Amino acid sequence: MQSNNVFKRNIHFNLLLRLSFLLLLYSLLRFLFYLFNASYFSDLSYTELLIIFLNGVRFDIVALIVLNIPFIILFIIPFKFRSNSKYQKLAAFFFVIPNAIGFIGNCIDFEFFKFEARRMTGEIFNIIGIGDDFVTLLLQYLTDFWYILLIWLALVAILIIFYNKTKIISDNNKSLKKHRYYIIESLMFILYLVIGTIGVRGGFQLEPISIINAGQFTNSKNIALVLNTPFCIIKTINKTELEEYKFYKTEVELNKIYSPIHNPKLKGDFKKINIVVIILESFSKEYIGSVNSNLEPNGYKGYTPFLDSLIKQSLYFNNAFANGKRSIDAIPAVTSTIPSLMNNPYISSIYAGDNIYSIPKLLKEKGYQSFFFHGGTNGTMGFDAYAKMAGFDKYIGRQEYNNEKDFDGKWGIYDEEFLQYFANNLNKTKEPFFAEIFTLSSHHPYPVPEKYKNKFKEGTLPIHRSIEYADYALAQFFKTAQKMPWFSNTLFVITADHTSEASHLYYQNNLGIFSIPILFYKPDSILHNFSNTVTQQIDIMPSIMDFINYDKSYLSFGNSVFDSTTSHFAINYINNTYQLIENGYALQFDGKQSLSLYNINKDSLLQQNLINSDPLIKYTLDKKIKAIIQSYNNRLINNRMIIKNN
């Protein structure tokens, strides 16, 4: 009873108690985050978990100090009215509201992490401003994951109950003589400022801790478990600009290692064929049975029977990777060969106005018409604005489709109907044309038309049924298109925007979370092969240009899959860590130094870090990744994304 009174009668003990309780709740939130994503973190031992949880407190302290600055200031200002009941009600407001906001961020990531394999960051506020997607997504999220809302409400209720139970009833220090009170409390105020400054910096080190520091306590795959969502948002909310790098002092030195300038290697006359690029929503490589036969002991059938059959008739790349984890990243990567190597999506970044190359722009001078199709509501993720900037002649979305009976009630027009609409529109189009379509039915909440309720099987993940439907819709598109006159004179490129939920260990690590299909199909052609060459989304544009014998120079961060003279690689970025995949190795780099190196042919689960045991490979890949990052950052910053006088 006496100890309870200490906390109710001493404002400093009271503040310490409440902040300590918040730290306890953040550890609980980390534990819940772990439970919701236990399969993703299944490779962690109990010792590793303990290390992660203990070091996570450091990041929690930073977030809690920032969120509670108003509350702490109200408590520590050296005036006697601090214990006044009305004043304490004001303090209560600044205790409950900011912390409730911090809780909801952490709670949302319980499920959101399964889609992006990272915590939310400050770029979420940029995405909020693009179309109505955020509101739609949030409402759908709360509907599907209603238990997240209940957990959040329970945590807020616990917070309020605890606050009321520890309510200040008086301040013992008020009994001190006036001058002594103000001297002691002023010194305490200064002490709090010093401790708070150390806390908000995350310690005594030269630089304040950031997201990348979490990598000191675990490998990059598990960084999210060390972190908390408010910390990630706080540390990235104003990080809108890229850093200009000078790993290499001159452009000549840089270009010897890596250059995005592509000069044509003419192999014949220009092929004036049609080009169709199909981007499938959330089509992880894991869902494709024919390329995962050894995934399970008794065989793995997958959920894409049509894509399985098409792969056998195509040039398929088995080591293909997405350059981002979001739909908004995929369109610039595929269409304009711009990878997502920053926290903000390119489309909503300050560099979106840069003059860039794109497939429509390059083909326009060759007499091509270009079209971008997406069945979503016009304005979604800024695709229509990007399409215009990228040089598409026309954007065709839900508004142009103009038939709401085929609306899925969530995102847009069902894939089957919209793909049929796509085929019929192309049949009315003058050749040659370039057309790109981005599907949507395999996006959460995975709507499947009522008429197919019993046609498609349930899988081990909620997405599997909608993947099977989307694959069926794709099959119906090809069934229709192959009867049309333009079909035989068309190169089809099929890929995914990004990966989604995964149920197997490989597809949960830093390789698997980017593994997607990329295939090239042309009726009655020699494009029949199963290739293990590493490729990526940003290789699609230069590959198309190479295939049709495009005869002018252009800039592309990727390479043509048809070029046997170059070294093929893939690059990704997640949790403030870059990843370069090349020559059977994966290097992870934090912008300053290389962190991890894996032999992916022998160690596909990325369990043996070779960073200190293979110096030559590390040196070679380190040089390459620095050159790519420097070229990417500096060109975007200085608006040098096109070749002058070209």
C-alpha cells in the first residue's frame, strides 16, 4: 500500500512507472507480432529470440520518448501546479492518444507484414495521398482482420485503466520550501532532458540509431522483429530525398564497373511486332506447380495449371526477381526499368517528374500506339498519372470499362471479364501496338465470382483460390486472343508485380520474397527454353528492345535477357538494405558496408553468412552494388535519366 502511494505522491516515480509500463506493452506487442508471423521467423532459436527481444527495447525507448514528448514535458516542467487535477487530465490526453496511435501501427503490422515482409514506414503517408486506395484498404483490412481491432481496443483499455490506477493524488515535493523546490525540480528537468536526448538517439554512439542498426542483432530477414512500427515511421517520415553517393570519384571510373547506358547491338532489321505485357497481381513463384516440383516430399501441384502449360511453350526464367514489394513499385520497374531502391515509391517520390525512358516512348517513334489497362478505379495508386508521364497514348480503367455488374465490390473489375475486354480492344487496334495490363483479382481480399464458388480449390493460404481463378481468367484470355489476327504477330511478356504470402521457408527469406515468374512467349517462335539465368523486372524493357532490334541508345538499369555477353544480376531493397544477386551469390549491403554474403546455389535458405570467409566474391559484388546504387541515386537526384542529345 505504501509503495503504491509512492507512485501516486511522487511525480517522478509516477512518470517512471508509466513509461516502464509502456515498455512492457511494447514487448507484448513484439511478442504478438512474432506469434502472428511465427512461420516467417521459424528459423530463430530461443537464444536468438531472447537477443532480439532484449535489443528491441532500445528501439522501443526511442519510439516511446518521441510519442510521449508532450506528456513527459507536462510532467517534468518545474511548477507546483503539475499535480492539479485539471492539469493531470490534460496530461492523460497526451498519454493515451499518442500511445494509442503507436499501438494501432504495431497492430496493423501483425497481418500487413505478411504481404510486404517489412514494417510500415513513413512512405505510408505518401500512399495515402494517391487515389482512394488507402481508405479502401484500411476498411477492408479492419473487416477481414477484425480481431486486430479488438486487440488494439484491449490494449488501449489496459492503458487507460493503468493510468487511472496510478493517478497522481498529490506531489510530496510541493512541501519543500519554495526556492529549494524550484532548484531541485529545475535540476531534475535538466536531467530529464539529458536522459531523454540519449534515449531518443538510442544511446551514446556518434549517430542516432536508425532502422539499419537492427541488423547488428540479427540477419536482415529478421530485422522487423527487432524494430517496432512507430520507430520505422518516425525514422523515415521525412526521408524523402535520396543520398548522393561518391563511392567512385569520376563517371569514367563508375562506368567501368556498371553503366545503365545501352547501345544497340544490331542483329537484323527492326521487327515491327505487337508487344503485350501482362502483370499478374501477387503471382509469387511459389504458387506455380511446374517450377516447384521438389517443394514438398509428395510433390507440389500448385495453383496455376494454365501458366504451367504456357511455361512449356515459352522462354521461362526460373531465377527471376521482383524489384520491389508493392504494386506501385512494379509498374515503373517493368515499363521504365526503374527499380525500387528507396523507401518511397518512385511514382509518389520527388523524382517522379524526371524525364525518363519507357517502352511506350521508345516505341512511339517506331509508329506504335500504346495502351495501359487496369480494371481498378481510375486514380488507384497513381497508375493513370504515371501512364501519361510514361507516354502511353491511352489509360483504360474501371471508368472506361463502364459496366458495374462486373465490379468485384472491392478493387475493380473481375479479371476474367477485364481480360476479355482487353483482348477485344486489341482486336480493334491498328498494328503495331504496345499494350500493358495489370490484373487485380488476386489482391487481398481475393474476390472470386459467385459463379465459380465451387470451381476453385481452397489452398493452404487464403490467396490460393484467387490465384487459381486469375490463372483461369488468363487461360480464357489466351483462348480468345489466339483466334484473333494480331495474336501470331505478338510477343507476350508475363510477370508478377510482387510476391505475397508464403508457406514454404525458401519463399519467406530475402530471396524468396522477391521470387516471381518472368516468361517470354511468341506463337510459332523459337522462344522455348527453361533458363536459370538471373533476371528481374527491370530487364523486361531492354529485353523487348533487343528482341525487336531497336536501333537507338537508351538508359536502363537492367539488361536484356537475350544478351549473352553481359553479367546478369538482380537488385532489391527492403528494410533499408540493398540486395544484389549475381553469379550464384547474394550480397546484402546497408548503404555503407556489406553485411551478408550467401552462396545461393548451396545455401538457398541463407543460413551461412560468408561475409568474412570469401573476400574475393565480397569485394567483386561490393564494387558492383556500390556502382549500381551510385548511378541510380545520382541520376535520379540530378534528373539524368535520359541520354543527352539522343
